[in-house]
Amino acid sequence: MNNIATLFSIKDLENLSGIKAHSIRIWEKRYNLLEPNRTDSNIRYYDLENLRKLLNITILYNHGYKISKIAKYSIEELENKVREYIGGKSDQEHFVNSLKVSMLKYDRNLFEHTYNSLVAESSFKDVFVNILIPFLQNIGLEWQSNSITPAHEHFFTNLLKQKLLINIERVQQVLPKKPDEVYVLYLPLNEIHEFGLLYIHYELLLKGHHSIYLGQSVPLENLQSLQSNFKKVNFVSYFTVKPDPDEVNAYVNRLQEEVLNGREDQIYLLGRRTADITPPKSSKQIIIFNDLLSLTSSL
């Protein structure tokens, strides 16, 4: 059932709304808040309209409305109450719920409307850091719990990538204020998850650094050939799925021996696979960051 883009189990509703399945069942039984369908084997499943209604209920419930009062609203009254609540001010929960619905419905127009509303009130950087990064992290958890499919994730991240590239294009029109501080951003061989690295590229350009983006699946030999052009290089790489856990320490050793050898360069590493690096294998020139924000805040 989770492979069908528009149908959800009660556990999916819990993951997507933050409301416990037990509470959803009580609300459903006591107040008829949702109208689930049932499979031939009598298992509940919910459509997108049920999810949209629950997300709206969640906004009011999380801001002090009693569920008994919410239950008396029609669909139109509920949507109007949500509009009234967020009217005249930004409400992050509302925007996040709109992003969820746009992803689940593959609705590019709703995504564009939500995104434009966000950047009308805040800078792209603030929107990305405060809303989009937490949203992407949440997508990862929902994907692992089968509440969404990989297709949902790809649809959404590709829309965000377009926005990121537009903002990169804008900031790289300005000459770097710190041309001697050279950053080279790359992903190791067979690593294709570049979204986080692209955002680091944007941050570096925004702060006036000389940032060179090499992108996906770069052999170490390419890094060595690049070094001859600069006195010092700060390499940045993101290990999401590569190198493999049993190869990551050997890869870090190669970085130290073949790339850093005899130079003052530094290498900044982050991503899921860095957890497999054995600390003694890294040198003072190889710095591991726990997450994207800790790295960008140090730049």
C-alpha cells in the first residue's frame, strides 16, 4: 500500500503529521474527523484529502485549539480557520505542511507557490537553513519508514536543486572578495548525492570565497592535477553512500598520502559515511564535520 503515491496507512499519517496513531484512531472514532477506506481484509487506508485535513487539524491543535472544537468545523471552515491563523504572519508549520502535500501530490504549482511565499518573507539562505534542510532531513526519516517513496524524494529534491542552481548563478556573478582562499568541492568516485555539496558551494560564493565546484564522482588523480594551480586548497567532500564502509578508511589514507603530502591543504569531510572513519587515521589537515550547518557556520 505504501507504494501507491496517494494512499496511506495510519502509521504513515503518524509519520507525516506528528500525531500518534492512537490519537488519530480516537479522533476518528469519537469525532469522525477522518473518513478512511478499507481494504478487502478490513485494513484502514487514507487518501490525500484525509492527509490534507489532518495536517490542517494539526496546525490548529498544536496552537491550542481543542480537538472537540476543531471537530465541529466543516472542511471549508477548517481551511478558513487555518488561513485566519496564519494570516498576517509567517507560520513555519503551515509552509512545511504545504511542502508535504506538494511532494505527495507531485504538485509543482503548489511547491512554487509555497516556495515563493517563503522567499517573499525571508532570504533564500534563511529559508534553506530553517525550513528546507529540516524538511529534507524529515523526508529521509519518512522514506526509511516507507511513508513516502523514492519517487517523492526525487521529485522534491530536484525542484529544490533548481532553486539552488538559480541562487548559485546569481551569487557567482560577483567576483570573490577573498580570491586567495580557494575551495574545491567534489564527490568521491560513484558518489552522486550532490545536493548538500551544492549548498556549501552557494554559501562559499555568498561569503566571497573562490569556490570551484567539480561535482560527482571525481578521481583523486584529478585533485592532484588541480593542486598545481594553487598554493593552498581547501577541499570539501560529502560522503553519503560512498566510499563503502569497509573502504572509507583506506580512502582517507589515500587523501592524506596522495593529496595532502607535503602541502598545507586542508580537507573538510561530512556525510553519513564519515561515521565509519577511524579517528587515528585522520590528520590535523583532515577535519570531519557532523552536519552541513556546522561546516557552513565555520567558513
